[in-house]
Amino acid sequence: MREYRDLYNVFYTYGGEKDYQATTDNFDKWLKVHNEERASESSCGYYEDDEEHKNKECICYESADSFTIEDVDIILFNKEEK
Ligand SMILES: [Zn+2]
């Protein structure tokens, strides 16, 4: 039996709604990668060269308090296949 006790479900939260994002063992690193992906896709809608987007205050970069984190307790029974 393999157990994972250090995993967290990450939800984007807005107006009382929760939107599942990912399960991770490191929220800070996940948020960094998440924001880098958003920035590389220009999720803000600006063009890559626009000052608004190049600014680190761009809405591409979501802050930690936009998310809720919940503990996960996953217990797996199937053998790991080699
Ligand atoms: Zn942007």
C-alpha cells in the first residue's frame, strides 16, 4: 500500500465558487509554473510586447490568495507496475 499525505488540491476561488485547478505537493512552485504558463499564453489578452503584459503586475500573474488549498489523503492499493 502506498500512501501520499503531502498532496493538496488547488482551487481557483471567486465569488464563493471553487474551480479545481490541480493536485500538487508544492503550492508555491505550482503557482509559479501556473503563472509562467499564463504569461507565455498571454492569458491577459495583451500582445507579448505590450507594456501591460510585460509588467509583472499583469493579470497573467494570479496571487496566492486567489486560490484555496485543501488536504488530500490518497491511499493507493494497486501495485506500482515496472
Ligand atoms: Zn499578461
